[in-house]
Amino acid sequence: MIVNTFLQDIDEVFDLYKMASDFKKTVSGVQWPEFDRSMIETEIKENRHWKIIVDGQIACVWSITFNDPQVWEERNADPAVYIHRIATHPDFRGQKFVEQIVEWSAKFAKENEKHYVRMDTTAGNQRLADYYIRCGFTQLGAKKIADTEGLPAHYHNATMVLFQLEA
């Protein structure tokens, strides 16, 4: 079941981010930073943070936005939904949550008159890139983010791979 995250979920969300970051480091050598709590609280309050519930437990979380100009630059003018920070609890890995998120996001994009679903990830994890492609995304290439002011630390001095799906 996909529903909005609530403020009372925030500690569990941060636990998931920590587990996902630790796993990401073992797979790609890149680790997420500790995210700013107020950023996540804002996403939750603005109904832009989501969770998948399985048997009453938060199994996966992610956030969305309708603008991502520092990453997407001129393409940000296109009507799109941008997915960020998918994190899955280790007990629920392998349940194809990204596929569910993609299906949900495409429907959500259409309902909100957006033409694309977009996401980015740090370059260097070919297995993850291939998985996103299998989920229906087109890989648009890699780019170094020029203006990282205000972005989470994993964007600083990093090359990001961009992905897009037509909604």
C-alpha cells in the first residue's frame, strides 16, 4: 500500500536512510550523507514524501518534487515529477518496489499533468542503472552538477546519471 509518510514516521524514515546508505556504500562505494531533518519534515508536511506499507511496517520510502533545476537545468522547464531517495528496508529487498514506484509515479504524473517521471543517481553503480532501465527508464547520460548550493552533500563533486520515463 502506497501512502504519504507522516511526521511520526520520521525516526523510522531516518533509520531506513541509514540502512540504505550503508548498503549503497557496499555496492557502489558511495554513501548518502545524513539528510537534513527539516528538509524531510518539509517534504512530509507538503505531502511529497511517500511510503510503502507491508504488514503494517514501513518497507520503502521516497520523496518527489515537481522542480529540480540544479540537476536538470534547462530540462526542468518540462512538466515532470522527480523521484528522490528511494530507500528500502533490508527485510523487504527484492520485492520490486522500484517497479511499483515507477507505476505509481507514472499515474501520479498523469494525474498532475506532468509528461515525465525523472530520477538521478550517483554514477558508478551500473547494476542500479541497469535496473532503472529494466523498470522503463531511459538513461539520458551522466553530468556533473554545477550549482550544488543547498543540495544534499552527495551531489557535491559528484557525477550523476539522469533517467527519464514518459508518463
